[in-house]
Amino acid sequence: MVAISKVIGVLSSGCLLCLGLSNAASADNMKAGEPQRNSGHVVQPEMTMQKQELHVIQGDVLRVEGTNYVVKGLDGREVSLHTDNTTVRNGNVKPGDRVEAKINEQNHALSILQVP
């Protein structure tokens, strides 16, 4: 006769395996682009975020005008970069500093970092 502890162990293992497989199936569905289901309601993934193209600019800061930095790029062009409190900085950027900035299509600086 089989011990009761072995029967309970096999049943517990089976339940855990089923729970793990259901999570894996949910993950596969999400990868396939199917909407997430939450307690019977279908939750559509947000499509409002548009993919923005990022550019990297290196150059020298010519002047600071409020929250805008005017940078002369290595190609000789002057670019005005808008910053705000979401812009990542490494120190106090001032005229004469060489910087590398990651900007979006609207010339908003996501980061402006001093480089040696």
C-alpha cells in the first residue's frame, strides 16, 4: 500500500506544475500580442506611445539661455537644446564645456553630460 505522504506529495507537485504552466501560457500569449485578460475584462495594450527617434550630439556649449543650451556640434552647426527637470545631467554644465547630449526629434535633451 502507498503511503499517504507520497500521495499528497504527488498531488501537490501536480498542482504546482499546473500553476507554472498556466503562467508560461499567459506569457506566451502576451508575447504573441494578445491582449491581457484581467478578471474577465480584456485590457488592450496602450498604443498611444509613439516610437521617438533619438539623436546624439557632441559639441561645445556656447551659451545657456534659461533652460536652453546652445551647443556648437562637431559638424559646426549650432543647436538649441531644451532641458527640464527630467533631463539627466552630470554636474553643472556651463559655457565652454564639451558635452554629449541625447535628444529627441523636438530637440528636447533627455540627457546632457559633460565629456572630457
